[in-house]
Amino acid sequence: MSSSRPISLMRFLIEEQRAHQHINADLRLLIEVVARACKTIAIAVGKGDLGGVLGEAGSGNVQGEAQQKLDVLSNEILLEANAWGGHLAGCASEEMDDPHPIPDVYPKGNYLLLFDPLDGSSNIDVNISVGTIFSVLRCPDGVTEPRAEHYCQPGTAQVAAGYAVYGPSTLLVLTLGHGTHVFTLDRELGSFMLTRRDLQIPAQTREFAVNMSNQRHWEEPMQRYVGDLLAGKEGPRGKDYNMRWVASMVADVHRILTRGGIFLYPWDRKDPGKPGKLRLMYEANPMAFIVEQAGGRATTGRERILELAPTALHQRVPVFLGSRDEVDAATRYHREHDAAGA
Ligand code: AHG
């Protein structure tokens, strides 16, 4: 940052509109409303045990996962904040089976908002960073009651995407298709301030992020790729790698955006029916958009994530994202393996 005072999110959005004409009033309102909801979630996360928000909610989501109290609360905060502004045609959440309609008493807009209200739930109770991930699509023309199929658009159709990290500081990372930008919450002012413009992920890295406990379940090209990273300087990659795994995608991706790295959540044989752990619409697509806008890459190990044609709202996919050259290398291991078997 230069010594000049950082500008607010609102001013950033207005100046971006002047520069590129890509943010109309509804989209600006949408981003501001999501940012405000993230501030409310940050307050709840920050209160921890004092706010009575830790622990399980006693319910499960559509994925069959136990919901934490903060999953439920964050979902309600986002739904409520976005109900009345007139900017949305509907919302879809990782925590809800079906899309959520805008109540009839309020006007409707042209955007669809998808979110993972609290990513990294297993970290809530142990005071490790968690976050919110969101993606914005246009509602197809003429659709007033959007159903799941209307949300199932490829990642290339995203108008905006972002995530908040509730960590030592609260951050909002945002792309509207013209670069990836970081805002830091000034807790005294209650405003997100622009602290990094046009973030660029280093193209090369010596750091990887993966849950190694799944190693025995990986397919062969993934075994070979990570085996070669672990072989270090003496191996075919010719350098020593370090490993980090927070188990909150927002925190792992934020580290990679800041200093480079590769994030891997591949398909594995533990549950062969599941094509991966992470969800395309709520996690993979928004993160892929953010990472590509920062000069990085995002693939399934084989295909570009943003070009996948979604088949279901809660679809899961393998995720390989981060530093350009490293993701290209990991993807090459998979493609070469497939070509050799073809
Ligand atoms: P959730 O949506 O339940 O919070 O899942 C968290 C995700 C993601 O944030 C993280 O990268 C990954 O799951 C962690 O998986 P492991 O439990 O396998 O470490």
C-alpha cells in the first residue's frame, strides 16, 4: 500500500463503473449488501463462545453433513440481507436443498446469488480462520421464478465472485472480471477498505496444499504428481516443496493468492461415487474466477473448471488451483496418464 489513505469498497465500485461500465446500480447494491452481511458474520464469528454460536446446530444439510450453529446463522444473515433490496431474482446456498425465492412482498432483480455461507466449518470451534464464498450470475431472460436449472450456468458466466476470510483481520476478496482486489475491514469505521489492487499470484511455487491423509485413495497420476513434489531437489521437479493445509478453503486460497502455491482436492476412491469433495457452484467456480483473474489457473486436473457445464446445483468436482505453472504441471500428469491409457 502507498501512504495515501485506502479507498472504501463503495468508492472502488463507483470508480470501477466509471472505468469499465460493468457495474450497474443493482450489481453495486448486491456487492455492498453481501459485504455488509459478511461484516455481520464476522461479528458473530468474533464473539465465539461469548455469543453462544459455537457447536453443532443439531441439523444436517443437503449434503448429509452436520451443520454448525454458525453455518445456520451465516446462511440466515445472507438470506435476510439479500431479500429486500430488489437486486436479486433468487439465492442458492450450499446449506439449502433448493434455491431460495425472493419473498413476494419485495421487488425482484436480475441477478442470482450463490453462496457457501461458512466455509471451513470444522475450524469454527478451534478458532481457526473460516470464511464466506459467493458467486453472482445473471438470471436468464424472462425467468421470474428461477429453479435449479437456471443457476446451473458455467463459471465463465459469472458476473462477480468473492470470498470473505474471518481471520486475524477480516478480508473481502472480490472480482468483477477486471482483476482481483483485496479489501480489509476497518473495524473502527465499519468499512471494507481497498488494500491490494490487482493481485497477481506468482506463476511458480514451492508450496502445495492437500489433505495427505487421503493419499492411499488417490488415482495414479495424483500419486505420481505428489510423489514427485515430495522427492524434492533430487526428484524430477528439481526443487524442495513445503506443505500447508488449513482445511478452510478460503484460508488456503488466500495464502496462495498472497504468496503462490497449489491447492489440491482431487477425486479419490474413498467414496468413488463422489466426483470430489468441493462443490462446483459454491466453491470451485467462484474460487476459479478469482484465481484466474489474479493470473492463476484452476482445473479439475483435466479440464478448466470455469468451462464445466454444471449438471446439478450441489454437484462436486475435483479442484486444482493456484500458481499457473504448477497447476499446468499437475494437469499435465493427469492428461499424460489419460493419453497413455487411451
Ligand atoms: P465445509 O464446506 O464443510 O466447511 O468444507 C470445508 C472444505 C474446504 O473449506 C476445505 O478445503 C476442505 O473442505 C477440507 O477438507 P478436509 O476435511 O478433507 O481437510
